[in-house]
Amino acid sequence: MKLGHALVGKPPWRSMPHGVVVYAEKDASDGRWYHWEEWELLGYQNLDYWVEYDHDTHKVTLYWPERVPETLDPETLRTGQEVTVTVDGTPQRLRVGEVGAGTVRSLEGSFTYDLQKGQKVAYAELHGPGLVLSVEKFDERVLDVYRGTVLDAQAQKEHFGKVVAPRRWGCWVGPLVVLALVTFSFAHSCSPDHRTDCTPRTLATAPPSGSTVVSEDENQICYRRPVTGVGGLGK
């Protein structure tokens, strides 16, 4: 994604990224810092969409506004807690899967919220059958609820006209190392530093100096010998 560059997917999907914020959160259980980025998009019917990219799980999630009559405060919710939330006019029992607070590490562009570097944003993620709700509390005045869905590569193309997740070069390192080793082994076996000669069994005596037997049968014996020191153009 690039700020100010339109994303055109299948109708009715058309959106414009106009702000991106990177969050960081330290996990108390392992002491690691985790990061994710959120892109605010102005989209279809001027709705306020957000696209989240998790730097650790590499998941791309699309969020759009959801209106619920209940007041959900992420600062008072607890992981594992079950709450009843009315979605699309139907009460649903949802479980709190995650709560925390991200700190704004960097931001670029413009936002419909008053975000500042170093600001903490409390959040809670609630799960139900085929449903994910994200509640974010930016300050004492702004408390928003969003419905989310994870987008695979095909879904990203449908919504944005292309895959927006960064390329993961790390997944190619292993195969490339294996390919390099196979190529090196093949090149080494074919290099002029070694030559394979075969001698009929009836003529074979002691193996030539510095050579190794690579195969033999009732008809012949084959040796691999170094060619270092062999004359090139001389008679």
C-alpha cells in the first residue's frame, strides 16, 4: 500500500489509504516486543476502513465499523471473559480472546483520530462463530467497535486489486540454500579438478597414485583421479 494511491478491487471495492500507524506492545510473558501496522482507508460509501498487518503472524485483516448497543470497554474486559453483544439485531455470546494496549511507534499521513507518537491505545478482540469484533479505545472520548475478517491472497486481490501483504523473502531462504548446495555439488563433480578413467579388468593392476575406486564390475574398474599438474598445450 502507498498513501494517496487508490486501491481498486472488484465492485464495490475502491479505497484510498490516507494514514498508517505502527504499534508496538511488550508481552509480559516472554518479554518480547510485538509490532503491527494499521492503514486507515477511506472507502465505499465513505466508510472508515482499516487494514491491519501483523508483523509476527503476517495476517492481513480488514476491519469496518460495527454498531452495537452495548458499551464495550477494553480496559475492563479480561481474556477468556464471555459477554453478550447484539450484532445485526441478534444477541450473540462472544468470548474475549485478547486484550492489551499498543503504543504508537510511528505514524504517517492523516487520520480521522487525533493520534500522537507515544500514545497508548487500548484494545480487545472478541470472537464468536464466524465473527470477530475489535474494540479500540483511543482516549476517554473515542471508543470504537469494528468487525474484522482475515484476508488471504485471493481476498486481498478482490478487495484491493492486488496482494498488499509484504513479500516474505525469508520463506525462500531454505530452498535457495538447498539449491545452492546441490548446484555446488554438481559443479564440483563435473569440474576439471577430477577425472574418471576406467580400465578393463584384464589390464588392471594397482590403482593409480592419488586415485580412488568409484565403481567396478567383472569387466572393468573405474577410478577417479586428480588432474592437477597435467600438461595443457605441451606435446
